[in-house]
Amino acid sequence: MGLNIFTIPDFLDKLSGKIKNKGPVLTSEQKTVRNANKRFLRLIGRGDRYVLNGELPNVRSSDVEKVLKMGAQRRDDGTLYVPEGIDLEPFRMYSPMIAEDLDDEHSSYKVTADGLPWENFVTTNDLTQGADSTATSIVYGMIPVLAALTIVLAALPSFWALLAVIPAALVVPHIVALHQGEDVNEAIKMGFIGFIAPVLFSLYAIFVVKTGVGVAALDQASGNGGYSMSILQTLTNFSASPFGILLKIGGAIAFFLSTVWGVFIFGTIVNWGDDSNLGGAVQGGKAWAWGWAKLCTGFGIVMCLPPVMAPWVILLFASAYAMRYTELNFRARGWALDQQNKVVGGVMQDHSFKTTREDRHMQAVNVEKDKSPTIVIAISSGYLASKRYDFSPDPGKKMVVSINDLCTHMLCLGRTGIGKTTNFARLVALQIALCSMEGYRVGLFVLCGKGTLPGELSNVLEWNIKPGMAVGLIEGLSAKELAKAINSMVASSDDKNKIWSQGADNHVLNACIIFEALCQHEESVYKKAVQELTKIDMMIPNLEFNVKQLNSNPATKGSENHINAVKELQKTRDRLAFYKTEVQRPRKWRWCFDDAVAVLDLLDNIVVTQGNAQGAMGPELQKWFNFLGVNVVGVDRSPIAIHPELTRQGSALQKAVTYVANTWVGMPYEQRQSFRLNVNQRINPLIQSTGLVDENGTPWTALTTGVDITAVMRGARIGIDLPESLHEDAGTAVQILLKQRVYAKLKQRVKVADWRKEMPEETVFIQIIDECQLLVSQQEIKLLPIARSFGMGAVYLTQNVEGLMSCFETEAGMEGFLDQFQSITCSQASEATYEFVMRKVGHGTLIQYNPSGRGLDFKASTSTYKRSTLNVDDHPQRAFMRKLKRWGFAKVVSQDMFRNDIGHRWDQKWSALRGTNVQEGSSSIRSAMMVHGSGAMQDGPIVTLVEMGRELNTSGGARALVYLNRGNVRRVDFAKTIPVTPGKVDEYMREFKEDQLEQELFETEAA
């Protein structure tokens, strides 16, 4: 460190530190850099960016001991945490950072690293044009420096004095800079005080000195030097006597007193009607008079000085103006921060404000706990952020949901051709595939009412179900689940036809129960027949031997024992033939769709005798009822076994048999036909299809087993690729049956307390259904409310809410279905769809706080005082803040009781605010801290019908209203969509498989 006038204090500090053994002592420059970094980190390490959940992942090695002393504890794996019951606030800077998509800059809740409001340290101007540069102070300081240089050069002899023109000319750009950076008054004032006044005073002295030097030369030639010496004495001495000094001071005072009234009146006239100063025009006149007093005092002092000293004294004061300017900025910033804090302090007491902060904190904590991967949905526009909605993201933020968030279901709405599939379905499917490929176990089940989406995602999916594969359509379904699937193959009917559709539903259910019983019983009978054959095979040799013994003995031949033995042998041989016939008989009932239809046909085996309105069971129906063990009137009951459910009172099979025997058979023919027509409407598309076969040409309707569609529950990515253009309604029927199988398997998870632990091979899976209005039914409305707990998320796409009405019997049913979706995207759509989305998004606080006079929040008064800028001990403006407290600016009052806050002669203080937004409203400067009474933020719809039409109707799908459930709290905004074309699907998947594109890079590239 070189020793000079600037480093002497640092040198003395270091010397003192060595003497006192204080260790290393920082220089002034090092302290400045350290403090600047500390303040910077205090702001950049914003407190609202931390999630206070007790985890401490951001502890540096140098801070570990400190954190442990604060109460943290260390786990066996070395991680640090805060035990329950300990205040988390001191650990804020060591806590996890908030998720990037939740870090909203527009929020008014930003706090410093130590939890204080940003408004205590940052003004709105700091984030826009910023404060005055330090160059302004340098410009102020350079003008008197150039004046001094001008004076010195002007005093040079001969033509060298012309060099003074150079610094004088350099003053001009500095004056212009002040005019541009400040205002014309500042430029003129500094030009006069800093340059013109001292230079004019100096020119007189220079003229006298140079003239005196010339006279001295002449006097020396003539031998008379008295006159020139008197001139030099006059230039360099004070007034001849104390009386002369007093006379000049008295003259200055007299001049001030004789003119001050005129200055006051003039200042009052100038400030007439101006409210920028407290006290208005009168206070403005006082300010002018006070300024005039300063000027006269300075003039009197200068008049008492020798002419040679006068310009340098003026330059001394002019040079100090740069420091005064810096001090004024320092004070003005203090005013601004104090006023900001008093405004924000009141808002923070509002209940809705506190609730919002709690909700946002809960959202951050939930997101931090959620370790599932995130899926980007769109890029926010910042529209709602500009309206100050607290749950909307900043412009350009990725709007994301996690896999777990998707398990609360998403609905994508938009007209045909607007890009639902391109902007959402493919985008979500791609990212789920990437998550799976990167090691996160998640399944994907893709369906489409049109049948096209799975084919477009063939590279994303591990395999697609399509012709050429073996598919057991009803494999894994129970009778009731099969009935639900069949009954879902037709749109809900209106009230006029409901009697026929409900009758058909009931008939299908009973038929499926009987079908299941036949399949079960036939298998049971077969097993029993095999068992009986085994027994008989062991019995016959013994019986034959016994008969042979009796027959060979004349004493027993023809006896009763002999006759009974022969009968028993014959009976056993008859049973052998009977069971052989049963075992060798081809199986009639297999668990396939064709046989289910066969049972429906079997139930139509009803004989109606002439003249009898009621029918009776036909022989085929009687045969199979008898096979089950049903006691059919007029038919010999000779079953091998009785189905156990028939012996259980009130069983489903018992009710189904009763329905057929008593209700169905006894119905009028026309009624039975109407029911059967309704049933045929459901099953015919699948029965009549020709292309749905396996690799051997066997129709899927005849297969009992095939691919395992439930593999989606174990992390597989599967689609059903049956385009409507090729398979018509049969493709829809297949999808309904297969998704019902997945639902049935999914519900089995309820049998264990925690399926994630007890079924480790199973995973969460996401179901994507495009054109869902063609596939959804009552099954979805019943499943979706509980699907999350079972590990299923639904992403459904449809054109509008009106189209879904055909899937449900009532509007209430449709509303119940729609209510299950906690995330919604809406592109251009119908007005009814907009209205639904508006209701879903709801109302929020979008405007500003209006207090009411219902009482005071006394607890808030303490919090307000504690959080005040005036009480921040290490605030950069702390010196000025102390002065404000002395002036009474630390009082806490109620805004509801507040009427006037004008202090006593504040104009001297307000002069520091010139050029700031605080000064312009200084007539209403608050000297008190506001504590609001009870009140509420103004509430209104978050989006309106007009806004939705304006933002979406002309966007062509490029924008959508995106409403997401993120950490169980909403995120909503009009957002830019991310289109993914079929070609992009293949391109991205190729890069994924080649490990050339990670998820984060994909999100950035796609956006």
C-alpha cells in the first residue's frame, strides 16, 4: 500500500491493529468491497426464495459448526436438519431454494436473505432507470477544479495566460451534462457558483497584481517603490482594522434586512398553488428567504477577505457541493425507503395478504417434498402478473406440473384443428417417456377417440395394440366390470328413451353374471369329473373282482349280494361313461367376448305357446340352467354339481337366475325385443368387425388371453392404435373394454394399506385420452376422484364442454366429471367452455387494499414497528434513519384514525427530495407507520369472458389459458403453447435414445 494523503487513515488503522494485536485489518477499499458484497448477497439471496421445511442442504462446510450450535442436527447420512419445535427463520439462508417455476419476480412478497421486505432496501427506480451515477458527483466536483485551473493559468505571465482558455472551454460540456442529468437550474447555479463567481473575483486580483508588478518595475527604475507595495498589501491583507470588518458585516446584514421581505414575497408568488412543499406558498417564501440569508452571509464573509483569498474561498464551498449532492441523494433515498415501508407494512397486515403468503409457502413446501419429475406445459406470458395476481408466473416462466401433480388430472379444451394434440398431448407424452427412459418408473396409457394419437406416438410408446397381436378383450374382467364396459359402449340416452337403455343395462348385467357362472361352473364340473374318473378307475377293479368272486362260488352265485354287486358295478360303469363324456365334451363356455354374446343369445331361447302371452324357457336355456344346478320346473334335476352361489341367499347369481326365470321370460315379446335392440347397438360393432384378429387370423372376440394391458401399471408405455377410419366403432369398443380391464386391476391396489410399499413392482401411470368425449362414461366419473390414491393420473383432451354432455345422463353428472380435473388448459373454444373455465379459475385479489374502520390490529402494530426500515440496525441509510426517528417518524398510528400528518416547518428536510417522486407528493409525506384496521383486498374474476375471447380467439392455438395444480396450489396465466408435430416426436425420441438430449435441454429447446 503506497503512502499518500488517501491511504494515511488506512496506514494508521493497520498500525493500531498491530499494536493492539487485532490481526489483519482491512483497508477502506476492502471494507467497501466487503460491505457492497454483503448488501448485494442480502438482496440477491432473497428470503422468499427459500423453503422453510426443516431441511438444510445449503450449509457450507465453514458454517456447519455454526448451524449445529444454532440447534440443527445431523443425520447418519451427514445431512443437516432442524428438529421440530425450533424456529426455522434463523435457518432461512441454509434452507432449500424454491422451485424455479415458483420464483416470481413480480410478487410483492420478496424479502431479503434475513427475511425483511425488499421495499426496505430497494426502490422501484432501482429496477428501472436506477439512481444517479457517481459520475454526477464527479461532474459537480470538476467544475470548481476547472475554475481553479483557469485562475492559475490566467495568472501566468505574458501570452502563457491564454492557456486559461482550455479549462474554461472544458467547463461547457460539464454544464451541459448537468443540464441533461439534472435540470437547467442546477446547471446555471453550479456554473455561477463553481466557475463564474470565483473566476470574476480572481480576474480583479490578477489584474491588480499584474498592474502592481508593472508599477513595481517602474518604481525600481525611478527609485520609488512605496505605491506598488501598498497595492500588494491591499491584495493580501484583511481589512485595515476590526472596525472595517464589522462595517462590512453590518453592511451585509443591512442589505439582507432591507431586501429579505421582497425576496419572501417573490418566493411566495413563485410558489403560489404549489403543494410540493409542506405549508404551500408561505413555506416556499420562507425557503427563498432562508436561501437569500445564506447568500448574503456568504457575500459578507467574502467581502471581509483579501481579494486574493476570495475566489479560493468560493471554490472551497463550490467544491463541497459534490458532497452536498451525494448527501441529498442519501437522504432522499432514505425518505423513499421509509415511505415504501410504511405503505407495504400496512398491506402486509391484510388477512388475504397473509393467507396468500401462507398458501404460497405451502405450495413451495409441497413442491420441495415432491421428488417426481416435472412436465412443462406452456410458457407464461405474464398477463396476470401484470394484473398483480399472486398465483401467476412472471413473463417467460415455464409453467410446469410434476408427475404427482398430473395425478390430480388435466383437461385440455380447444376447437378442432386448434392444436390440442400438437400443443399438449404429444408434449406431455414425450416428457413422460423421457422421465421413464431416465430411470423414473412411470407408465403411460394412450387412447384416442379417433384412434390416431397412439400411432403418432409409436416411437414414444414401447408397443401399440393393433391387429396381428393376440388380445383377450375381456381378460381380467369380472361379470360386473364386463357389464359396465358393454353398457359404456353407447352414449347415454335422453329421458324419453331412458327406460329402454336402463332395461338393457340391467339385462346385460344379469347376462354377464350368468355367463361368469357358466364359465366358472363348467371349469368346476370338469375338475370334478376328472376327480370322479380317478376315483372310479380305482373302484372298478375292486368291484369287478368282487362280482367275479361271487359269480365263481355256486353258493353265492345268483344271491342277493351277487345281484347287488352286479348292479353296483354297472352303475359305476355308467358313471364312468358319464364323466368320460363330460371330460371329453368340448368346452362350451370360455371367458371371451363371443361367448358373452352367446349367453345373451341363450337368454333369448324362450318358447311362447299359441294363445299364451307369457313365454317359457326353451330347452337350451333349461339345459344350461340345469347344468348350473337350477331347479327348473318340469326338468329332471341331474347336475354334476350345483354352483355354490345358488345356495347362498341373496347372491348375485341367485338374483340373475330369478330375473331370467320370473322377469325376462315373462316379459311381452315386444319389450324383450326393445331391450335386445339396445343391447345389440352396443355389441354389434365389435361382433361385426373383421380386421381385429391375431397373427393366426383368430378374431379378438374369440380369444381368452393375450397381451397384458395392465403392464402400464408396472411402468410400460402402451397405446391402442385402432384408427376410426379403419375400424370404425369397433376400435372404440376395444378401447372401452381394455381401459375397463386396467381400471379393474387398478382398484385391486385398495386391498393393501400402502400399495407403493407392498407392491414394489407397480408404479404410477398417466392415462392420455384424446377426443375423450367418445370414450368417457360413468366409469371415469367414479374412478377419477380416487384414482390419485391408486397412482393414476388422467390427461383428457376434448373440443368443448358441450360435447361431453352426450357421455352423461345429466348436466350434474358432467359437472361432477369436470370437477375432477384440477389442471385445465383452454385454447380457442366455445363461449360455454370459456364460461366453465372462468368458473373454474374463480375470483382473486387483483386490485388494491381498501381499509375499513372496524377496529385495529394491535398485534400488527408491534410487527409493523419491528419490520420498519427505521429499525434495521445495519441499513445503508442508518445514519439518516436515526435522524428520522428523532424527528418523530417512528410513531405507529391507525390509518382508520389518521387524518393529518403535516409536521412543523419540514421544508428544510423536503429539499433533499428534489427530483424524486417523494418530493412531488411531499405535502402528504407520512411521518407515522400505518396499522390498518380490518379490511380486504378488492376481489374480482381472475379472467373475464372478454379477456378469454380477446386472448384466445385470434391466437390460432399459439396461446392458451393454463390453469395448473402445482403443489396443490394453483398457477394460472395466458401462456404460449409449445407445439410438437409428429415429425418432432420422431426427432426428439431419436435424440433421447442416443442420449443427446436430456429433459432440461428438451424443455429449453421445445420452449
